Amino acid sequence: MQVSENSCGTTADALNTACFCITLDPRALGHAVESVAQGFELTSLLQSRCPYVFAGQPVFIAPTWLHRMQEVVATIERLVRSERWQQTVLASAPPIARHEPMGASGVFFGYDFHLEGDQLGLVEINTNAGGALLNTLLARAQRQCCSGVQPLSPDDRGADGFEAAIVRMFQQEWAAGGSARALRTIALVDRTPAEQYLYPEFLLFQRLFQAAGLDCVIADPGELHFDGQVLSAHGRPIDLVYNRLTDFYLEDPTSSTLREAYLADAITLTPNPRAYALQADKRRLIQLTDRALLDALGVDAAMRELIVAHVPQTVAVTPAEAEALWAKRRQLFFKPVSGYGSRGAYRGDKLTRRVWEDILHGDYVAQTLIAPGSRQVGPAAAARTMKFDLRAYVYAGAVQWIAARVYQGQTTNFRSEGGGFAPVYSLTGASQPGASARHASYTFLLGDDGDVQALPHALYQALIHAEPAPPALWGMRYRLADWYVALTDEQPARVVREWYGWVRIDEEGHFHPADAGPGAQARGPDNIDPTALPTAAERQRLQDTLFAGA
């Protein structure tokens, strides 16, 4: 019996190129959505509003880079909290940015990184970064189909912990204002919220808060009322406003009520204009890459070098620099100072003269181009190259979660088939770049009669990509054994990890993860179904089959 290994490789770059196993399980995603929807048609809303918000495959990252991202975040957060940085930045910021925001530091900072080869660049810092709760759904909907990949993936415990941290974060923002009573009511505020692309996530937040005993109102800023003491929405007094507006300095007339309540200290507003001015205004990228300014602020050499090495050089676009910037435009990326969501942003090599004139007469910054990472998305026979960036969700100086965004085109857009948020799998141990050992996954089907069938990895990939199985397998239910094996001279040498679960092949030949066997309510380590474990005789046949040619 011939056994076929997977050939995905053992480094992050190799896996991003060659691993085509689908990890997003639509059925598990549906269950995850239904568990929080509470009767609302959230699944259909997600499908109709944002069909490309969940990527089908993960992004692999070496732990070295994840640690470096955390190091960069911590260093910049330390700088931003310094008095000299705040004095310098706020001196030129709009007056509302100098208002003390009742202790709130700002929820959901998004630090967006590009990683390509050995280059890591922090390309942007955002306030009110979206997608956090969508990523907890994604984490709960991963099909752990390869033993080599399974332990790298985010799991339910991580998603549960992130959601608990989100609730604590909002409670901490409220407590920072000094109130003696507990937080009661949150208003999630955005312009025409029901029309927003991420409106489904607003509903997820509402249900998360309600599950924690907090009232939550979703409102347009025009639906707010302020009587000089109390801000209310839909007739309910509001304690805290979760601000999803892109009117960052509350300058639009439609934000006037919220602005008035904020300046009167009648609410906790998070994120707020001060937080945006200190970190997320794109002019901060200019200052973060200005060595002379960092020296003048007293930033120590280690901090300065780490920041300058990982924030691409950024300059203001001015008529005086027009000729020089145009000449090196192919190495630059242009962003409007007040832009958001990649609106109005351009790669320099895509610029026309007409767009260049618009940029010169707009308020733009030019950033040295750092290429995004690349991910091959399957199926393998029709693989396409897509780009990805990495988003770190940050609160109070700490990284809470890291997700990838997979896309095609100039910028992230959530409009690319096969793209969207993707889980980030971190390689550890022997899978780290530079490790000398090779590993491979081998899969087998175990029948009720003790039969053991080797499942070539190419066929396994075809099955999970919805290609029909050979007719002999139709209508059958099997236990799936997936062994992650260390290789010596390209031959199986040692079983490193094992995974077992149930699969079903329907009457039309389609492959499905099956319900757990009887008595499997409590899964074992690594999400293994104990009812799918092999007998002693089956295990011996697995060993004989795997090592027959070794």
C-alpha cells in the first residue's frame, strides 16, 4: 500500500506557498454565528453584506516576526505615553485633541504591518480598528485538517479569552473616568450604522455586551440627545460611547451632539480625538521616522533604532518636493492624511499624472513602499497569488490578538474572492525557519471492520476542496487518522503528533467533517475525538503501512 506525504514544507514561506488545506469550516462558522445571533438572521446578513470577509486559508508566520511586532508595538506605545511626545504632538493638533478624555486611553488600536521576506514594516496605526469579533468567529470555525498545522491554529479558548478581554477593556475605560458605579449602558455610534459594511460586527458587539449584562444601543450620531448633563440614545441614558466614526476630530456638524457631550465630560468616549491625534493621525508616521525629532525628544538609542528600522520613512507631500517625489514614486505609497480604510491611497507605480495633481493639491503623506506578504490560495490546481498584511489589535500597550487580511489589488479591500480576515498560524519548534528537520503529514481512513486505507495527500486536498471522492468511498463514514511525522533522508522516521476525528463521504462523493462519535462530548488534547482512536491492531497496521518502506 503506497503512502503519500504532504509536501507543504516546514517554514512559513513554504507553507504560505504550498499549503492548500482549507481550514474555514462553513458549518462550524454557521454554528459559531448562531450561538451569538439569538434569533437574528446574522448568517444571511454576513453572506449578503460582506461575502469576502473570511478567507478560506490561514497565513503562516514565524514566531520571530510575531515577537518583533509585539516589540515594535510596545516601544511605540511607550513613546506615545511620554510627556514630551504628547506636548510636541498636541501643540499642532486641533484643540479638541487637547481635551483630557476622562482617563480613556482608546479601544482597538490597530497596528498594521507588512511582512515580506526579511522586511517587517509598520505601515499604519488606526483607531477603532474593525474586525475583532469577526476574528473570534473565524477562530471557532477552523477545520483542523492536518496534524502538522492543527497545533498552530487559534482555538476556542483563545477566542473566548479575547472576548472576555474585550469586555474587561470597555469596563476599564469606564472605570478610568473615576465613576464609583459599574458601567451600565454603551452606545455604539457610527454614521447610518445599518448601512455600514461591518454592521454585522456591530450586532456581534451588541450581543457580547448584552451577554455580559451591559445594555448596548447602536445609533447614528444624529440620534443622540444631550440635555447639558446626560447623553441619551433611543431614550436611554448613555455611560460610554464606543466610537466607530471616521470623523476622528468630531468636526462634522452631524457629530455636534457627541462633541458637546464629550467636551462636557458627560460620557466616556473611546476611542477619542486625543487618542487619534497621539497615534493614528498619519502625520505621526512622519514624526516616528524623524531621527532628529526623536533625538530631541530624548528617545533612547535602542528605542529610536527599533522604531526607525520598522516604520517605513514617511514624509509630507508638498509642492516644493513634487519633482523629487514624482521621480521616486515607484518606491512610494501615497496616503491622504485624513483618509481611512485605504480610501484615496495609491501605490506610486500606479499613478497617472491626473491623480498626481490631485495628490499635490490634497493633504497627503508619502511612505517608502514595503511590499505585503504573499499567500497562494487554492485549490492547488488553480492556485492564485494573493497579498496579506497583519493587524495587531492593541489596548493599553499590549497586543490582544493578531489577524491577517488577505486581498488582491493595491490595498486591503474585503472585496477579493478568497480573501478577507485569515487566522495567523505561528510556527514553533521544528517548524521554525532554519530548522534542519523535515516533517510531513500522512492521512489514513479507518473503517469499522478494522480496514486501514492510506489517503494520499493530493486526494485529501481534493476532497476538502469539494471534489468528489472515488465511488468506492461514497456513502461511507470513517475515522480519519492524521500523523505528523519527522523524516530522515526523506523517509518516515518518527511520529511527532497524531490527530483523530470522524469524516463522512455522502452519496454524491462529497467530503464532510462528521459529528463526533457517541460519548465524545469531552474531547481530548489537541481536539482529538476519543471515539475515533485506533485499536491496538489498527495502530499496528498504521505503523506497518507508514514505515514499510523506511
